[in-house]
Amino acid sequence: MKHLALILSFTSIIISLSAHAQETTIGRSVYILNEDNHTATFKRWYGEEDNESFLVIPEQVEYNGEKYKITVVGNGAGNENEKLTDVIIPNGVTKIDGGAFAYCGSLKNIKLPASLVSIGSNAFKHCQELESIVLPESIDTIHYRTFYRCIKLSSIVLPEGVKSIESGAFHGCEQLRSIIIPTSVKEISEEAFFDCKSLSSITLNDGIEKIGKGAFMECVSLKSVELPNSIVNLSTFVFSGCSSLESVSLPNSLVSISESTFSKCSSLKKILFPTTLRRIDRYAFRECTSLERIDLPQNLTYIGPLAFAGCSSVKEVIIPELITKVSDGAFDFCRSITDVYCYPTEPPFINEVFDGVSLENVIAHVSSIKKYKKEHQWRNFKSIVAIQ
């Protein structure tokens, strides 16, 4: 009986809600009218008979002698209209629902009101003609794939007050050339700017605490990046495949670099590691083919498998004194190595660390010649000499 009473109770709530919110068509637009507070959702537009390219959403609509203020632009409002080029959204609208203008492939211009607080996930997904947009100051989150594959979007200003850029927010925005991340942003989620092929400049301000997996992956025009001191860890694949990246400034707060963070950054020539760094995970700098010197910081304790594999231009490697083991393949196919400087008093374990490297041409500079010569893994070097 209790379950039956609950079901009846929920049913009455649903009936009550449906009695106070109704869907109606006015002209060639569909609205959901809320009779309790006389607000309305602009649900869908079917285009005008004489003009299907220009949509002006009204501030209010009148139905049965009652006026309803429009506060929400609903999911699918643009109805995937391929002819729609211009949209004006009135002041008073506070929310654009997810997918509102998704797949409106000809949409070029949209005017957003100052009253707008939220733009939902996928709201402008695949709006392939959208070139620029001005976001109001009241926006605090760029939601999941909001501008996904807006391939002509070249200009956007993120307002101060945005706290989060969610996954895939600007994924595949191929013409986006620069972005300034405001100080209010705490997190850039995974793949937020993935495959932004023209992105050559990013400004990351103090305050950001997390950059997610692949956030700037395959940004092939990015040449330099300066990471703020608020970042402690770099996630996996963050800058992987950024083939034009030449210089990186790592923050003094950085503790770890994750898997493949800078893999295949083929233009990266040098990198200065902060003394705070403790860990470099596998593949972190794999195939950074222009990197010439690996000077690992004094407090580093872990070098992951294949961390620098395929860095074919590296000539010198400096291993700090806290390292007791170098993981398999860490320096595989670093074919240009001529000198390894190893500071630990006790020889680190280096089994299968230098595959593809002609160790008979490499000099090992060590802290204790006697101890290193006793370890068979170190006997393959051309010579073992004292560090000067």
C-alpha cells in the first residue's frame, strides 16, 4: 500500500506540473509556457516562410491574453536548420539549453544577452560557419563540447569569472588562433582544445590548478607555453603532438609529469626542469626529436619506461643523485648520445635502458669509478670517468 501511495503521489505531481506548463505553437515557433510564473522556453523554430536565415527570439509572447517572458532557449531551438545564419537572443534569457543550435551549419552570427548565465553542453556543436562570439560576463562555465567542431571560430574572449572549461569545449576549432585563460579558471578539462590546429598562443594565468588529459593535444601551431605556479601536476597527453612547440616554461610548483605529456613535440629543443619535480612518467617526452640535452633535476626520484625514447638529437643526459633505477627503455633510440653524467654514489639499475644506442661510443661520467665498473650494465660504455 505504501508503494501504491508513493506512485499515486508522484503521478499527481506530474499531472500538476503538466497542468501548469504547456507546449504551444505561435507562428512558426514552439514555446513551453509556465503558467505559475508566466515565463516561457523558446523550444523550437521552424523558420519563416519568407526568411529562414534570420531568427530574432522575442522578449515575450502572448497567449490567450496572457504575456509570458522568455527566459530559456531550449534544446534543439535551432532545429538543425542549415539555412539559419543569424540569431538574436533578447535580454532576460538566462539559459541556453544543451544542443540548442547544434548542427546549424550556416550560423555565422549570434548575439547573446547580458542576462545569460548558462550555455549548455553541445549548444553550438558543428556550427561550422560561426567565426566569433562574445560571451557575457555572467558566464561561469564553458560546458561539455559547447563549441565542438566550430571549425571557423577564430576569436572568442573568455570573461573573467569563468571557473571551468569542460571536456571538449573547443575541440576541433581549427581556426582558433589564440586564447587567454582568465585568472578565475581553476580547471581546463580533458581535450578542451584538442586539435585546434591554428592555436599558436595560449595565456595561462595563475589560479589554474588542473589541466586535463589531452587538453591541448595536437595543437600543431603552438610554439611556446608558460605554465603558472599554481599547477602541481601535468596530466597525460596535455601537449602531445604539438609538433611546433619549441619552448616550455615549467612552474616551480611542479611535482610530476604524467604519461605522454609532451610526447611527439618534435620541435622542442630544450626544457628546464624545476627542482620541485619528483616524477617523470612513461612516454612523457617520447619522440621529442629536436631535444638536445636532458638535465634532470636534483630531487627527481623516478624516470618512467620509455620516458625519453626516440629523442634522437639528445647528446647529453644528466641523471641526479636520488635515482636508484632507470625504467626500461627510458633512453631507447637516443642515437646521438655521447655523454651520460650520473651523480648517484651507488650505480642505478639500468637494464635495457639504452636499446638502440651505441654505448661503445658513449662516455659515462660518474661519482665513483670503482663502484660503477663493478656493475656489468655499466661496462658497455666506451669509458667510465670521474665527474669533473
